[in-house]
Amino acid sequence: MKTLQVSNEIREAIIEQKPIVALESTIISHGLPYPDNKEVALRIHDIVREEGAVPATIAIINGQLKVGIDEEDIERLATEEGIVKTSLRDLPGVLTKRRTGSTTVATTSYAASQAGIRFFATGGIGGVHREFPNSMDVSNDLITLANSNICVVSAGIKSILDVPNTLEMFETLGVPVYGYETTRYPGFYTTDSGINVESITKEEAASLMRTKDHLTLDQSVHIAVPVPEEAAIDPDWMQSIILEALEEAKKQQITGKDITPFLLKTIHEKTNGQSVKANIALIKNNAKIAAQIASSYYNTN
Amino acid sequence: MKTLQVSNEIREAIIEQKPIVALESTIISHGLPYPDNKEVALRIHDIVREEGAVPATIAIINGQLKVGIDEEDIERLATEEGIVKTSLRDLPGVLTKRRTGSTTVATTSYAASQAGIRFFATGGIGGVHREFPNSMDVSNDLITLANSNICVVSAGIKSILDVPNTLEMFETLGVPVYGYETTRYPGFYTTDSGINVESITKEEAASLMRTKDHLTLDQSVHIAVPVPEEAAIDPDWMQSIILEALEEAKKQQITGKDITPFLLKTIHEKTNGQSVKANIALIKNNAKIAAQIASSYYNTN
Amino acid sequence: MKTLQVSNEIREAIIEQKPIVALESTIISHGLPYPDNKEVALRIHDIVREEGAVPATIAIINGQLKVGIDEEDIERLATEEGIVKTSLRDLPGVLTKRRTGSTTVATTSYAASQAGIRFFATGGIGGVHREFPNSMDVSNDLITLANSNICVVSAGIKSILDVPNTLEMFETLGVPVYGYETTRYPGFYTTDSGINVESITKEEAASLMRTKDHLTLDQSVHIAVPVPEEAAIDPDWMQSIILEALEEAKKQQITGKDITPFLLKTIHEKTNGQSVKANIALIKNNAKIAAQIASSYYNTN
Ligand SMILES: [Mn+2]
Ligand SMILES: [Mn+2]
Ligand SMILES: [Mn+2]
């Protein structure tokens, strides 16, 4: 049984030491409505290629963990009912039942690391939920990033979470966190979370990953890129909307895996779609930056 | 120095790829009174054999970590004073001082994994204590299950603990959790903790463990089997007794390692022995189910 | 690129299986004022040698992670501005930028483990901050000690932290903790934190580390040595000073990496220098005990 199926293009890119950017698929199945989801997924592929890197979208298709899915697979993830949002703990079950699933940040990091990919672009990463410790809901993304050796480029931690405490937990776990050309940690929908962070350029990020190649540190590196100005949302307005959405989730007793999709949908409605526009803008931007860092890494290796 | 001593029968079973079920020994030294503890330990061996599997009770005898102890060892653990309840952090010390100790879920998982055993039956597993975060008392069982590759069959998390938050922490750590032929997570003494869980059959569990053989995921799999109906205790009655016992522990200032034995003894008294009957019924049942899953795993490997 | 540079003396000592004691360098750059810091660093070298062991102070000099620095390096760390206090997450960045940094308990444990060193003496180790869970500030020392195989000799957990909860977290992570010839866990500036702990002698500690050589447990062992009586501070007085210092840090809104240096400086002032005297006395004593344990380990190996 072969659980990891790497596409021919990705396999060749690995052998030839070409830059590759891993991409997650939960944004396709659960993050955006059709046909936005498909269009964005394909557009991101183009963006990565325009920067001289190879896109490697990761998903589970009929019980095969595929690194590098094609347009047909993307169409399925974008339209089919019952695609399983697959966190790392769900992976053995989804593979065993030969189901089709999209991969979270954790599962994408795992699969990309297994395949030898060093860079990964995503929208936002999971963390400590605001209810902690009443509910000890903490994303497996944190633990997986502390145990995989990849560079994760995102627009920060999902802003529905407890951002300061998630950053504390990254520190506890030894995960390096940098702001991309900024000393203010980005706030996902907003350019500034209000928290200081060390700034890094793309060349420095590439250089850092080369240094890590010579160390035996398990931790991934997290680089947070501010959402592009033109799509950024006003921080105060956004904060009030998030608090309203959290209130509503509590009233409707939404829990567990259902919370994040519920909150995103509610925020979408309350911002008249501005949150989705920001999400699309930032994921495209992150893919571009990740591809540039990957290119810098391989060009000077 | 050879720290791990695997019995001849277990060694042959491993080589011949026969099903094996690991069993912990804290239930013998600290969980049940004499002669119940010895009788149950031997009865469980028979149950495992009746299902075509080999029982591997694990304990530390005179500073030797033994995988597969015999009746004489069981008699010692069941009767001797000063048997050390050995969690994983205690293991180096107990071995160094050539002491005799019983193994917790964590230490049994570690030793079984080291020996190449894939299935383990126990009563209940540790987790987050209800005082968290006032006291950050969280069992090492959680961390060890996140770092060993075994299938642990239990009747759920010990119900004196914070069950919802322990399940959250399993999710954070990436440990897959399933209900055995039930969509309601079992409540140890009761069949239903009130929390939803994905259901699994024994064939699916065997299949899942085969899938894991092809992945490089560290985490163990936890399968929770409801206590047999005829021994189950009424959930509301049980909950009130646990709260009384916790109250008494606080009053008497019982802390640390002494809490769990104190609570179990108090619950025993307050239920007029029903809790011990449930405990015996569920551990026998778990051993049977674990043996059946192990047999399914090896028959179709 | 060679990231770890082991001095000739240390390399020979490793090959010849001579006792070695790793030492951290944050005490030089951030822990003590000049010229105390340099004098103490050199005095500790002598103390380790007097016990028949080789001192291995660890630091980052111009982007080289050096195991075994010389007097010239110590002078730089003791006097230069801008020495980076380098926790494990900072290590790749400090190496990449070819900076000069001192190593924390975590980074020293990592580098020493990489070099094959088994013993490490330091002042106090990090842990859970008192604000938890309002701020989830928990030192990476805890996680790194759960993932490196070394014997860390300290005077306990830094007393500005939440000592009981840090000890709980060590238990959760499976890190063995012992009191050196005492059944009361030391309180850093004071001989007794009020918490019970298992006692260990130097021969037992050496023996324990030999047992660990035959196990595949990741965790380090923590041995807490009481501050020498003549330098110990009264526990009640110390506790009130710590609470005042914490209050002041809150008032002045000191956060993150700045908290520990601020608190130490404030405590220094409020104790009229007694805290620094205690700190110097305990680090010298810890170095001596660590060297004795290391000697015992190699002599009877
Ligand atoms: Mn969650
Ligand atoms: Mn505990
Ligand atoms: Mn901190």
C-alpha cells in the first residue's frame, strides 16, 4: 500500500531541486463558495508558476494522499458533497475508508514534509480558541508545526482565535515566528494585530531555511504576511464583527469542528462579502511570497 | 544491561505475527483488592487466549521491565507491599533501584511499543484533572499516547477527570479517538458521557491500524468501548458520587499521586462496591474486544 | 556549513569518555553585572576542573554555535552590547545573521545533547509564568527538556514563576525531577519551596543516567540542588519581594522577553544585592555537584 502519491511533476521538481510551494485544499472544500473556490485554486497555481515555482496542492482523493492534484481533482473538491475536512488525526480514517478529503494546515504540513517540500502557503493558521481554558480547544496545527520542518507562509493566525496566546504557545513550542517586512504581527483580515514581531525579508527567510537544513530542529518556521492594503479590513470594525459572530455561535451552541465554518460564514454575511475578498487577496499574495522565498532558497542553495 | 525482557511466548508470537494484547499491571497493584486483583488478571489472560490472541501483561519485577509476566509475578503484584505505581517518568528510577513496580497506561504503551506490540487493553485512561488550570494536573498518558504507535482499547477516560477537555487535548495532540460501535463517547462507569464520537467496528479498527503501518504518524489510536450494560452505573447517580468524592479529597487535602487511589476507594464505598463490579466487567470486555481487533489485524494483514 | 563547533578539548574528552559539564551563557550576558559575570564564568570553569571534569560553556560567536568557549569569548559576552539571548526558536535566526548570542537552558540543552554531553549545570530553569492562563507564557525550557536526553542540575525553577504548576507540567511531559539529598524541592533563592520531591544522591543520579542510556526515553532528568545555606534568603521575605516586583512589572507594562531581566533587576535592588549573592553561590554549587555526578557516571560506566 502506497499512502503518499506524489505527482510526476512534483517528483521531478524535487529531484531537480526546483522550488515547490505546497498548498492546502480546505479552502477549496470548506473555505470559499463555488465557483470562487475553483477559480482561486487554479489562479494560485498560476501565481506560483509565474514566480518560477511548482504548485503542489495536497488533498486526499479516493483514499490516496495526493501531493500535486490536477484540475479534475480541484473540480471535485470544489463541488462534491461530503468532502472530509481532514486534520492529521483524521488522516488514517479517511485513507482507510477510501474517502475524499481536503487537508488542513496540519495535514498539508505533514504530507509536504513527507514529500520533501520546504515551503507552504496558506491563508490563516489555527491556534488557541478564545474560550481557553473553559474549553481547551487548541488547534492541532500548533503541535504539527512544532513537529514538521517546513516554512509556512500565512496572513497570521485566524483572527477568530486568541492571537496573543497562540503566539505565546508558538514560543513555548519553539516555533520561530516572523513578520514579512513588518515589525507588527499581521491580523489576518487586517494588516496589524497590535503585537510586535521580528521582521524578515524573502532573502533572509530563504537563508534561514538553509540554516535549518544544517540543524536537527523539528520546528517549522512561520512567516506572517500582511493582507494587501487594498483588501484589508478596518481592525475595530472587524473586531466587533468577530465578537458578534462568537456571541451568535454561543447562542446557537455551535461547537467543535462546526465552529470555524460557522464563524467564517457569519463574518462573510456581516461584512457583506468583504471578508471573502480579503481572504482571496491574502491567499494569492501568500502564494506569491512563498514562491519567491522558495525560488530564493533554491537559487542560492 | 538489558532493560526490556520479553517472555519467550511473546517473542515467538511477535516473530510469527500472532495477535498479542498488552495489559497494564496498575489494576493489579493499586486498582483492585486481593484476591479480586489476581483473579481478574488471570481471567483476562484466559479471555485474550479464548479470542486467539496472546496476553502480555507488563510490569517491572526486581528492576526488569518484563513484557509478559507469569502467575508468580502476578501473585507478587497482587499481594506485596510497596509495589511502585510506575509512570513513564518513574521508570528509570524504578529500574535503577531494582524495585518492583506496576505500569500505568503510559509506561505500558511505551514498553509494548518498544516490543512491537500493536494492541493494548486497559480500564480507563488518564487526562486533564477537573482543577485545571488552578492545578495544571494533566496525566502523562496523553503525551505518551501522542508519542507511541499503539491501539489503546479502554472504557473511556477515567470519569473523575475532565472528560470534555481531555478529548479536546487528544484532538490538539492529533490522537484519533473512536467509539466502539457507538456514536457516544463512553463514560467509563457509564455507557454514555454525553459527547459525540465517530463510531468504529473491530474490522475497521484493524484496518485503521494497518493504514497507520504505512504512515509515519507517531500518535496512538484510542478506541473507547462502553461498559457492558449489565454492569453500567446510572450516570446522574455516578456524577453526584464523583462530585462528593472530589469534595472530600479537597477537604482532606489529598494531592498528587494520592488523588486517584483516594477517589477510587471513596467511590467504591459510596457505590457499595458497584464501581468495582463495573471496573471488572469493563476491563474483561475491553480485553476481549482488543483481542478480537488484534486477531482481525493479523488475519488480514 | 558546520553549525556546531566543538572545541578540541571537548572533542577529545568525548572520545576518551571523560566527564564533561555543559554550562549556559545567558548568566554571562544577561544574568550578572560586569565584572561579576566574567569572574563567575571563569570561576565555574575552575570548579568543574577541580572535580575532575571538563567545562563546556556554550554560546554563539559570530554565527557559530560553539561548545566550549574560551576566555576571550567570555570577555565578549560579558562586556559587548547587543548579545542576543538565544532561545531555541531564535537559534536559526542568530546563526543565519552571524550574530553573537548567549544560550538559554533550552538552547544549551539542545547543543550539549547534539555534542553528546550528558550533564549540564545552570542556575534556575524556566517554566509556567504566574499569569497563566491569562497569558499563556510558558518557557520553551520545559518542552526542550522533554525532548533532549541530558541531566540538568539547577537550584530549581526560577522563583518568579509558578513553581507548583511548572512541576505539574514536568510530570505531564514525563520529565523526572529529583531533589539533591533533600525531600523538599528547592526554591531557587531559598532551600525549600514547600513541595515534596524524591531525594537522590550523586551516585544514584549517575546510576540513573546509565539506566537511561539503555532506554529510548527522550526526556531529560532534572536534579534540583538547594542553594547553599549561607547564601539562602528567607522564604517569606523573598516571596513578598517577588510579589512586589511582579506588581511593578504589571504597572510598567513590561511583557514578553523583557519580563525576566526586569524582575531580576528589581529583586536585586530590593534585596540590596542578596539575590545576586545567592545566584552566584548556587550556580557555583550546581557546577560542583554536576561535575561530581558526571565523574561518578564515567568512573563506573
Ligand atoms: Mn479544535
Ligand atoms: Mn497527575
Ligand atoms: Mn516566555
